[in-house]
Amino acid sequence: MSESHVHEHPLHDAPVPRSSGMPLSVRVLIFGSLFLVLMQGIFTVVSSDFGRIWPSGDSAKIPLK
């Protein structure tokens, strides 16, 4: 193949555009979502002890007196 048949891509020498970064609204949504996930985990851990009788072998036994 001769050099006359090799075609350069038109965007080969074009500069790559720079990113303007994440908008503030995206950052707020990300941190808000992480906060909600953290709070849901904390609520689950705090409420997981409610209604449990330890050890688990005694879980089916409810003291009537």
C-alpha cells in the first residue's frame, strides 16, 4: 500500500476537550444517597435487637409468667 492511499482520520490531530468536572447537584445527590444508605444501616443495626431472645435455642420459647 502506498502512502497516497493512507488516509488520516480527520479528528486525529484535534485536541481532546477537557472535562468541566461534576456539577454541584451531582455531588449533592451522591453525598445525600450515601447519607441515606448510612442512616438505613444504622437504623437496621439499632432495631435488630428488638424482639430477640438470646440464645437462639430459646427464641421459640416465650415466658408466660
